[in-house]
Amino acid sequence: MSRYIKGRDIALKVVITQFVVILMIGTAGLAINQQIAIALFTGGIICVTANLWLALVAFRPPLGASPQKILAAFYVGELGKFVITALLFLLAFKQIALLKHAPYAATMILAYVLVQAIAWLYPLVRSPAGRS
């Protein structure tokens, strides 16, 4: 039995699923052109990186930790996710020239939203109630 809260395994599976999906989406973007693939991959990686931080930090307290420690870990995880997301978007817009063009910026943001949607949908699809 794991010494961590049960949800940690699920959270890490979500992050792995997000990473696999962004690899597939980025590869599919190559069929259109390299710039689209870069925009898709950038948006997805921003999301995956921030969610990985959240999964690692929020589920760090061991089983049996006080509710205050667990809640504090989730707050730190969420705050870190917000900061990481903001900083990575800022870096992307400043350092990747093609993202200064609206269609590529929109593509990057769309990829971020699609990959984030996996975190919302994964528990519904994987839950016993979601399996029929």
C-alpha cells in the first residue's frame, strides 16, 4: 500500500495521459506545418508542467497527515500551478517569435485548454460510474 494519499496515483496518471495526448496532437500538427506543431506542443507542455507540479505537491503529505497539512499542500500546489502557468505563458510569448501572431497564439491557448480538459474529464471516464 502506498504511503501517499490515494489520489496521487490518479493525478500522476492524468499528467501522463496529458503528456501522451500532447505528443499525439503535436505530431498531428506536423501534418499541417511545423509552426502549428510548435504552438500546439507549447500550449500542451505548459499545461502538463503546471499539472505535474500540482500532482507532486498536493499529494505529498503521507497517509494519516493532519487535514491542515493536506489542505496546505493543495493550496501550495494550486498557487504553484497558477504561477508556473503564468510564467510559462509569459516566457512563451516573449521567447517564441511565431506566438506573436494571433493564429499561433490562439492555437497555443487552445492546446492548453484541450489538455487541461483531460484533467477534468479523466476522472469521469475512469470512475466506476463512468464505466458501463
